[in-house]
Amino acid sequence: MLAYRHLFHAGGYADVFKHALLAQLVLCLKAKVKPFLYLDTHAGAGLYDLAHPWARKNREYLGGIARIRERADAPPALAPYLHAVHTANPDGRLRRYPGSPLIVRALIRGNDRMALTELNRTDCESLAALFSGDRRVQVRLMDGFDALKAFLPPRERRGLVLIDSSFDRAREFDRVKRAFAQAHRRFATGVHALWYPHIGEPVIAALERGIAATGMRKVLQLDLAVRARHTGAGLAGCGMLIANPPFGFEATARSLLQWLWPALSPEGEGSWRARWLVPE
């Protein structure tokens, strides 16, 4: 299981993977005039101090954002994500890392909304302070899985849901699988993204079978591994399932992963994958 507080993992390769893709999902939704809701079920603290002892324990950011933020050959599709990182570090030094809420807020419009839920009281208070005064953003102290009932379907009838659990409890894969299916049932036309860690092939295979058995259609699976296998010294890889990905997103995601894999795994270990887990 992972450490619950995201500060231990902030800025690592898994964040780069997740946040680069998330930024592109938001941009795809912005391609249409009608407003949308962004729902983040496990929003965390929103901004992370990379000098904090927890962040420095494993220094995961050195194998993630630190490897790519100054790359001159970064593809244009990475620019919105990197801009959010640069904005959080105006002096040019990598000292803070923005979580998904800050990355999304940098991209939404005046008539779009954000609903951010977090179960840890300390992190939720930090999150609320970060977004204080922004009327587009609602921050709630609550279980993220309950948020799927509270906020879906949104009044806009358009939206992006990110389920990004900490995976710090037993049988969490079963729980996120049910939540992903529940969110889709409540809001079948929405875009739903589920991030997951690679913690063993049987566990991932069971997740894939479970999602396929729900009957939902059009589920894109993206994976990135920076090591050949899990060694106990950190995750070898992670993935994201996306139900109803917007038009054009698949091609952009493929090009991003094709560039990110060698950038984040200079030793050439691991791999990347993009496939339709469930076709349309």
C-alpha cells in the first residue's frame, strides 16, 4: 500500500503522468463553449512543499518533474502542465509542486466549476485556504466516494471526474472499481478518469476484468512503467482508465507517453501502453 499523505510522492513520475494527461482532458472539454464541472474525489492539499521532510524522504520528484521541467524538446502538449509547475515556482527553483486542483484551476474558464473533496482534515483546511475567494471552487471535507453521489450528475451536464485514491487500505482496488462504475451510471455522458498504481499483475488484471464486466463502453487504458517490475523501493508503474475520453485525446495521450517514457526512464526500463480496454 502507498503512504496516504501525497506529500511523500509529490512530483514523482506518477504525478507527471497523471497531471500531463489531466491537463489535456481539461483542454479537450474547453474546446466546446458549454461550461463543465471538474470533480476531484481525493484532492489532497493542493500544493506541496518539496523541502518538507516527507517529500525529501524518498525525493520522488527527482525522478519525475525534475527530469523534464527544463527539457527543450518537451512536446507542445506538455506545455499547459509545465506552465502550472512554473507558476508555482516563480523564481525558477523547484521548491513547490502543484496538485491536480491547482493544475485544473489554471486551465478552467470563468463559468466552469470545481468541486474538491478531501477526507484528511489538515489537507482539506490547506486546500480551502488555497482556493479561498474563488467562487468557482467548492471545497468539502468528505469521503471522495460519497462525493460521487453528492455532485453527480452536475447541473452543467458536462464534466470530468478524477478518482485518485491513496490506495492505502486493503481491497482499495475493489472500492475504486465500484466507484468508477457508480460514477459512470450516475453521469453516463461525463468523462471519468481513474488513476491506479501497478502493485502486481494479478491485481491489475482483476481491475481490468472488473471494469470490462460492468458493461460500460469506450474505456481507454493508459499505462507508464519506469522500471521492469515492482521492487519494494517505490512503484514500478501506474496507469489511468478513462471512460468517454474526448475526441482527439487518445492521439495526444499516445504522443505524450511516447515522449515521457524515455524521459522518465533514461535507463530504458519499463514501458508504456495505450489501448482500448473496452471499445465503443
